[in-house]
Amino acid sequence: MARPEIPREEAASPLGARSELLAEMDPAVVAAFVERVERQIDARVDARLAERGGGRARHDGWLSLPIASLGVAIPLTAIAGGIGGLVAILIVWIGIVAVNVAHARGRV
């Protein structure tokens, strides 16, 4: 028994339409998948943080004060050394260290 042949034009038309639809839908499908994955990750992170008894960790800007204090320390050291000598330099650096230690302890 011979199988009926489908003309190439008739087969090409639905296949072309299908590939066009897939090309249009592909970015939307990927975006939806990524959004679902991100929601799952956020839910897991929130659950783990809740288990530890805290909210989201405070890591925003934790390094800015130490870097800024070192940037300020250079001119303060030069000024203190020129005006007051070694004692003034020690006072400046004790103050810088105290500010950084207080900042580090307050950032639990």
C-alpha cells in the first residue's frame, strides 16, 4: 500500500508558521523561566535568612568608611606632622582607628 504524499508546499507552510511563532515566543518563554528561577532563589534566600533570625544582611557600603578614612588620613597625617610632630600624628591615627573600629562593631 502506497503512502499518500503531501506536497512540499503544503508541508512547508505550517512548518514555516510554527518556526515563526517559536521565534516570537522564545524570548517571552525564556524571560518567564528566568523570572520563575529568580523568585525561587529569592524565596530560598529569605527562608535561610529567616532561619538565622535576621533580615537581609547589611553589606551595602560597609567598605566605604574605611577607604574614605584612609583617603583622609594622608593629608591629616601630613598636616599633623608639620604642625605638631609625632604626637599629633599618633593622635590623628588613634582617631582614625577608633572611628573604623566603632564602624566595624556597629555593623553586625
